Amino acid sequence: MAVTDGVINKKMKFPVTPLLSIFCLLYAIDAHADIYSCKDVAGQVTTSDRPIPECADRAVKVRRNNGQFQRDIPAPPTQDERRLAKLAQEQKEKEELLDAIKFKEERYLLAHYSSENDIELMRGRSLDMLNERIRLGKEQILTITQILLKLQTEQRNSVKKSAIEDAALQHRANEMDLSIKKTMAINDAYEAEKVRVNARFDERLQHYREIPDSRKK
């Protein structure tokens, strides 16, 4: 410390440590800065210390300032690649939906049947109910047919009936004939339903057999 003209002069001293820290930090940031590079169609390499707009549709390599590889940025997909990716995604969603439906069917089967015999038992009950309706329909057809034959015989043998009586008999005969045809159509529908029932239980049985044994327990 020195005194000049009554004024105390001090030598200015600056702290070295903070300045050195800032310098090291800036050096470290610069040393770890990213370097972007890509190739054009002709194979020319473009390099920059920031993302390159010209490389937006190309693959880009990113390295550190020291040359150390950091990562690859793949080129964006082409229109064909996007289309194929969309188709693949749609196929995946379709398969997931089918899996969900299959799982739901399996849960239904496991909730209602404990064995293949249970499925066959339910098939038999459904067919028995249809067969009974068909049997009743056939009995009805037979009964109406017998009455109709008697009525037709009566018509042929009647000689002194009036036109009104003949018309009434004919009306009854027509109604019976129509009833027979309706009953026959209903029985045909029951027969077709039997085919559907068998197909449905065949499919149900097949699905049940495809369920892993571990899930049946």
C-alpha cells in the first residue's frame, strides 16, 4: 500500500478462480457441441453446427466436436413407406380386433360350458325343440288334409246343394288348403333352422377345442 498526495492507492486484484471456471465451462460446451452432417444424391457431404434445412429429407449423422459419434437421425419416410406403414397399422388393428372377438367368444364358451359334452347336450336340446315343432306341424297337416279330403268328397257327392252351399264348401276347402301350405312352409323354416343350429354348434365346438387346456381349468 502506498500514500501519494494523501491518497491511498491500492493495487487492483481480480479473483482468478471464477474467470477460469467460466473459461472451462465455455470450452466444455464448445467441445461437446453437436456437428450435423448429411449426404446429397451426388454423395456431397454437408456439415454444420446446427440442424441443416437442406437435410430435412435425408438421414443425418450427429457427432461431437471431438468426432465422437452421438446418434443417427433417420430420413423421414417416403410416400410409399408411409402407405405401407398405414397398411401395416390397419392390419395390426384388424388382428387385434379379431383377437379381442376370439377372446370374448372364449370367455362366453368357458362361462357356459365345462366340456364338449355340455355343448353336445345343448345342441340336442335345441334340435329336440325344433323337431317337436316339426312333429306338431306334420300332425296338423295330416289332420287338416283328412278333413279336406272328406270335404272334397262331400262336394263331389252332393247333387242337390244350392250355389251358396257349394260356394261355402269351396271357401272352407280353400282355407284348409292355404292352412296346409302355411304349415308346410313353417316346417321348412324349422328344417332350415336345424341346419343353422348344427352349423352354429359345430363352430362353437371347434372354438372350444381351440381353447388351451390351461384356460379350461
